[in-house]
Amino acid sequence: MLPGEEKNASEKSNVNANEIKFTANEKQNGDAKLDIGDVKGQYVGMSKEELMKYANDPFWVRLRWFLFISFWILWAAMLVGAIMIIVAAPKCNPPEPRTWWEQGPLTEVKEEVTKQQLQALKDNGVQGIILSWFSFLDAYSFLNQSTDYLKVVKAANELNVSVIIDLNPLSSTKWFRDSEGKDDFYTDYYIWQKPKGVNATGSPEPPNNWISKENRSSWVYSEVRKEFYYAPQSAPHLNFRNPNVIREFTNVLVGLIDKGARGIRLHGAPYLLVDLNFADEAIIAPEGFYHTEYGFYSHTKTENLHEIGPIIKQWRDVIRNKTENGAPLILAEDLNTLEPFKVNGSLIIDLPRHSKLFNSSRKLSSSLLHNDLKSTFTLLEHNWPLWEQNNNALPSDVMYTLISLLPGVPLLHNNETLDPELLKIRSSPSVQYGTFLKYQLNNGTVFAYTRVSPGNPGYLVAINPTDRKMVVDFPKEVRTISQEITVQYISKNYNETGVTPELKIDAKMVPISPEAAGVFTYIPQKP
């Protein structure tokens, strides 16, 4: 190698000449070992001038702008997409607040109630009172003859207690003499029919076979007019196919709302109209009934006629429009169907009721409670009902525990109030808006139901209608019940060691005293 070439070779090979060693091998003749150190690789990047050359190249400039614009377009598209998803997603609107009459409870009072008693009812959580009806009062002379009644309304208004007035629109004698005398304006204010003929004794025969609940003919003969007038409740029945009669009752409603009433409970609404053709009732002839008795006939010509709905709606609209926050129109009778009280498929009454189970003297059982409540909610089409109870088969506080936490409103009697703890439970979202599921537990001996609203504690109501103590394993039979539950309320006769309010207990072994009720909270579990 020529002088100077060694340096060039070293630079080109990236090998430091100082790291090359020759090692002689004494055992081998003339052999030598050449030991070259690690070859060090070196990466040399582009210079600044070279980088700037590429940076200003039109191709790379366009590429950078393309990527920059694409990024922001994609970012904006994702933002718009997220907003659209939020806007288009189904809304979980909060439930519409319950009205004061839906919140309840409501209490019936009589005209003798004092202002102090009204204040006590308000202090004990009563949302409104029903001023109960007296049969001797004529609804159409109400404003003139019921001064004591109106004093109660005034006192309640001063205390900000809402008053629902009882009224029976069916009968009045106010215009009867004019109608009987065939006065042009009043002649059709009542329901008149000519005799069908005369009987063997020469007496006029009623126009058809309509029988009253008192097991007599619903028709009464007028010697003055020589016709029969319809009077199933003894007093002459008004003709609500006459628009003037409808207007008369509308005027009564307006007058009462002006005096401070905040709702109306109607008596006799299912019997408001009768068949236009006055056809005979069909005979069903159940065993034990005779042709002179009410139960012998079907009563499809005198009850629940489909034309009733529009009339009731007129009256409901009047009282709703006359009050600031609306007002309820409630029917006093237990209903066997809702169809007559619908207009265009919508129910036009508030708090429909079917409380026969709680108004009978039958001995209650788990199966009876379960099956009757099932049929009742089906009949009432799961509307928010009014519950009234007069059953003495179980202690009253047990019965009120049962009806107070059902979907609907409890109706209390004679200035009664609910236990404060039941009122507190009743105001919870689970009771006001939650689901309702019912159960027969412990081999059909215990009746229970749950009330659950998402995000809130669940409530378990358990009733033991038997005369024996029962021990229930709730999680085993109701999979959504947690292993531990908290006692919230127990009836007065619930006497079991370790079961006291606010105490957590094992849900797998809950003793329930005979004819007692308990209310428990729990954390709902996935089934």
C-alpha cells in the first residue's frame, strides 16, 4: 500500500487502524492472527440545506397542506357526528309530575268538619278532601240550600286545602211540575213515555221491563200528563239527551268552581243516559232471581251507554278551564268498563275506581289479592286508580299499608290520615312512578309486591293474611331482591324479634306475624 493510501483506506472502511492487532502463533509455523476490532457504523443524516430543499419542494408542500386540511375536516366531521348522535338519541324525559289529586291521599269529610280538623288533615299530609254527598241535597239547588257545605269550602280554601265536591246530576224536582204540565221549554227535561197498554185491571202498563235496584219498575205513572216518567232512584230522572239539561248542570259546575271547589266527584254517571228506543232489557235469569228483580236482567239499555263520554268530557273541560292548575272529575261508582268514559280512545275521567275487593267482607288470601289486583289493573287499563277500602278482614293499618303503596291514590274515611312513615314512602319516586310487580310467596301464603324506579331504592310490601306466622326467603322467590333488606315500616301487630324500623335484616329469613304487613327497602338486583 502506498503512503497515504492507508489513511484513505481506514476512512473508507470505517475501521480505526489502531484497533487492528497482529498476534503470532508460536505453535504454528509462520502463522499470524489478524484481530480487527468492532466495526463502527455511522449514520449521517441530511444537512439543513438538503432538508430545506425538500421542504420547499412543491410536492411536499401540497402533501402537507392536504394532510393538514384533511385532519381538520375529519375532526369537524367527528364533532358534528357526535352532536347529531346526542341530538338524535332517544330522550329519557323525566316523568310528568303527579297532580295533587294523583299524589294523594284524599280524605272524605262531612259538612260538620271544623277548620281545626282541616288544618290537622293538611298537617298530616292529606292532599285534598272530598266533601261527601247527602242524598237529600238537590244538585241544581245546591248553591241556594247548602250554606253549611259552602262554609267548609271557604274554610278549606283559606287553609289552601283542595276540595272535591260530591254531586249527583241525575235527578231533580226543580222543573218537574213544568215538565209534567208540558210546558214548551221544560216538556223534555225528563224522560217520558206513553203506557205500553193496560193490564187486566185497567191500570196503565210501563213502556218496558226496566227494573230498578230496589226491585221495582223504574217507571212511575203521572196522572197529570197521562204518561210514565223514568225514576229508577224514586226521584224523576233528567233527560241528558236534551242540551238544555246538560247546560243546567254545567251552570252548577261553574257556580261551584267560582265558590272555590277544586274538583268534582259525580254520582250516577254510568246511568246518565238510557236507550233511545226504550227497548226491553235482555233476560239473563241467573239462578235465584225472579223477573221482578234487578239481577234478572242485563241492564245494557240503562247503564254504560257509549254516548255518555262526550257529555262527561264537556263537564270535565269546563272545570279544567275554570281552575288554574286543573281539577279532577272523579266518578263515585266502581266501574266494570272504561269504554263509556272515553272520547276518541282517551279516558276523560280521573282516578277510575274498582275497589270491590277492598269493599267486601270476604276473608282475604294471597291468591285472592293477587288475582283480584291482576283483573282490576287489566279492567282499569293500568290507569292511576282511586282505592277505597272498607274490608274488616284484616286490621285497618294493614289494609291501608296495602292500598297506600299500590299504583293509585288511597281514599281515607272520616278524617283519617296515614302513618307519617307511609306518607314518606308514598312520596318516593319508586311509588309515584315505579313499576309494580306482584307475587304469591311461601307456597301461596304471603302476598307481596315491589315498586321500583331506576336509580332509586326498591320497596317491597309483604302481607301475611293468614292466622299463622310465616318465614319468607325473599331472594329465593323474587330474584331482584337483595340478600339484605332494611325494615321501613311494620303494622302495629307485627311482633317479631329483630324486625324493627331502620334495621337491616337477612332477606332469606324474614318472619311475618299473622295478619300483619311490612314494608322493606332493598337494592334491586339483576334477575
